[in-house]
Amino acid sequence: MWLKLKRNDKIGLFFFVAFVLSTTLTWLFEERFNQQQWQSERTTRYKLAEDIIKSKMLIAKTKEEVILLLGPASPSSLTGSDHLVYTLGKPPSFFEAKEEKLVIIFKENRVIEVVHFEE
């Protein structure tokens, strides 16, 4: 049973199917935070950092809860506010890759912001 569609309807259907397929594939292959992977594969943490930031999973957690979830932080040379720094590793790049870090900022022992930056 083949439906008779007009040319414009076929084009619209094609773009709709392409959109659904691309969003499904993007969602399917997107890295999600996994505590075991975070703690065991330190050089590929950059894959998980985006999910940590987007999901806001650390916001309002205490420093102890963050350390329990992510493990011990990396030594930091940053000054200023109370924070923890986690090394994310270097993502693959055609150019010289820079070391990436995840900075978790605390106020009154609660996470208020999570920032991803390159050194």
C-alpha cells in the first residue's frame, strides 16, 4: 500500500524523518556520566564533563558528596573562592590539544557553579 504524496509532502516527510533520525542518533551516542568510568578512565573524562554540567547533577551538593561521587580532586593553583578542580584529559584534536579541567565552585559548602575550561 503506497500513499500518493505530493512533491512538497515528500520533501517535508524526508526532512522530518532526517530530523528524528539525527536527534535519536545524537542522543544514543552521547556520553552520560558514569561514576565508575569517571574514576577509572581519567584521560577520557572530557567525554563525561558535558553531561555533568548540562544535568546540573552537582548543584547544591556538599564538598563531601562531590568527592564521594567524583573521587579526590587534582591539585589546584587557582586562588580565590572555595573550589575543587578535576583534570579531564586532552580530547583528540587536529591542533595541539590543551589540558581541560572541570572546576566546581562552592559557597557555604554547597556547589553553586560547575565550569569547564582549557589551560
